[in-house]
Amino acid sequence: MTVALWASIVQADATDKSVRPLVRPLVDNVQLASADVTVSVRPELRPKVELHRVSAEGNARFQAWLAAFRERAQATGISANTLNRALAGVTYDSDSIKRDRNQAEFSKPIWEYLDSAVSNTRVSNGRAGLNQYRETLTRIEAHYGVEKEVVTAIWGLETSFGTYRGSKQTIRSLATLAFDARRASFFESQLIAALQILQAGDVDAGNMVGSWAGAMGHTQFMPTSFLDHAVDFDGDGRRDIWSDDPTDALASAAAYLAKHGWTQGQPWGVEVQLPSGFDYTEARRDFTLMPSEWAARGVLTHTGEAVPDHGQAAILLPAGGRGVALMIFNNFKVIEAYNGADAYVIGIGHLSDRLASAPPFQATWPRGDRVLSFIERKELQRRLTQAGFDTQGIDGRTGPNTIDAVRAFQVAQGLVPDGYPSLSLLERMR
């Protein structure tokens, strides 16, 4: 896969974000497509140039690990026949380790992510896919109560509407990552789940392919999520998310969102305008009001109307007080169960709106700004903590604890308390 840009997604602090079920393992980077948007916008890792070659001794250790794993797998109910078929000829995959080891050091701002995730080309391709599978998607919407545009948007961001589903042998990737010590427990559980899928007959080992990390099919399910949520919607007796026909994969994505509490008819979010004098301390996820109550405070759409009362809503400022302002609902949290990064959720939501003929965001982004690098984010956390605004850890991730610390510092300094960790804020602290 060839890509032109990489972006770091803003993640929550590890100290205060709950562990949610994910379709695939969440990592710190989002892959951006080149201008023609021919690949997916999925969390991926940026490979370094050097190769991670395996010595003869290393390969011997991997094969010894496989032998020991067989016993553990059989203890969970995996048959010897399944193991023999799945593990025959499996070798260590240095590319999976290479990708797992490397994180992008610099962030790209959300507007650059959305330039790719919701590009005109992606919107056009999405509308074509929506039209091609409209009957199927309409049936999926009727059955699961998840709008067809949302399902199509997931398909678009995960695999560019099925054009890039990954070509890695899933068993080989997962075995390699389970053998590696960094996240051995997680990937061994995924490997066991992949073997259970093979044993159930949904796919054979040769056709079980996907990303370097084991995410599979049109909608990039990890094996455990497949076992919990994949469905046989076309009625052929197999939950086939790998086929060129995306029916089962699209229905499985809808089933996943439905299981996590999707509310049909409720927006994921609505772009709003904030009034002069808005209290930015209220722009946080844990402060919610009904839209009519927000309207009473002057928070309206760009056409000056109150947002309908779809449920309790919070105000989200993904680029601080100088960018797009969003009123977000519970469906935002539901999409987070698929991938917990705000940028991804906004990408899914905004793409689904565009597929339903909504216009682009009306507000402008602060495109002249440069977001903080990973090293700069750690420096900001360190300086905030030293100044008495504890970020509850210095990990380079801008989550709720860091945002609260930034906001507290801004209040103390008489600044607009939007909680946004800008370069100008860091320079002020220096």
C-alpha cells in the first residue's frame, strides 16, 4: 500500500479512558490517502525503512512457540485438524512486527484528515456504492435500525468501499504478533478467535486475509468482534465478510452499531454556531443539555435554528474555539465503540451526512495553525503539571485529563478556556 500522508489521531489519556470493545486494535495513527483517495482511512502504523529480519535462531523460537501454542489452542476446543490446516507452513512475518513497532511522531490536524476522509472523490464513490447496493442497504437499515449512509461511511473509511481490504494472511499476522512480547495476550486471544472462525467454516485459511494487525474484510473486523457481531445476512450459511459481495460485512457493521446502542433518527452530531460570550467551560463531553436548552443559551445551527431535541447533547470543539463547533449526541459515542478517535468518529459522521446530501461544514478551520508534535505534547503535559495543572500522566496523548488541565490553565490566565492544546499555548508556557 502506498500512502502520501500519515496523521496522529487525538486519543484519550490511558489513565482515564475506559476500555471499549473495538472492531480492531486502536493505535495512534490514521492513514491519509493521496489526492485521489484510493485507499482507506484506517488507523495504521507508519513503517520505517529498515527491515526486521528474522535469524535462524529467531525462527526456531517462533516455531517452538507455535508448538506450545497448539496445546493451548486445543485446550480451548480448537481441533487438531483445524490447527494442522491453519498453521501448516506458517512463518514469522517481520512486516507485521515492523508496523507494530513504529508510531508516527508528528500529528496532522483534523482538517487535513477530513480533507481525505470526506474528500469529493470519496463522497462521489460513496454515493456510487450506496446506489449500487441500495436495496441491500435498505434491508439492512430496516433490520438493524442503522441508517444506510452510516454503514456506507464505515465501509468507505475502512476499506475505501472494498477496494483495499488487506492481503496479509490473518493467521500468520496474528501468530507473529502473539509470539512477540509487546501485546502477546491480546493477539493470542485474536488468534484463538481466528481459529474458531476457521473451525466454524465461515472461511478457509487461504481466504482469511486482512491487515497486518488481523483486521478483516470490507469493514475490518478483528476476529473477536467477528465472533460477537458478524452475521449471515445473505443466507448462504456463512458469515462471509471477505467476499467481493459486501452484504455480510455491511450487515455486520450495522449489527455492531445496533448492539452498542445506535438510535435510529438521532444525529451523530450537528454543526452549530456558538454565541458571543459563550462559556467555553461548558464545551466538554460530560456537560450535556437538551438542544432546546442549548438554543436558549444561543447555540443554534448556521441557519439560525434550534437543533431538534434528539436527546441530551454536548458541545465538542475538535479544533478549539476557532474551528467547527459540533453538538454531539449518544450516536457519537456508539461510533466510538468502532474506533475511539474523535477524528474517525467525525469522519464517519460527516461522510454519512454528505452521502445523504448534506453540505460540507460551514465554519472554517484554523488552517494556519500547526498542531503539536508528539514530543511537544509531552512537553506541554510536563509544563502544565509542573505549573500545578496535573495532566495525570505525560504520555503525549491529548485526552480528557490533558484537556481539563489546559482549560484550567486558560481560566487562570484569562484566556478563552476551549481546552485546545495549541502551539501558542505551549509557547506561552515556555
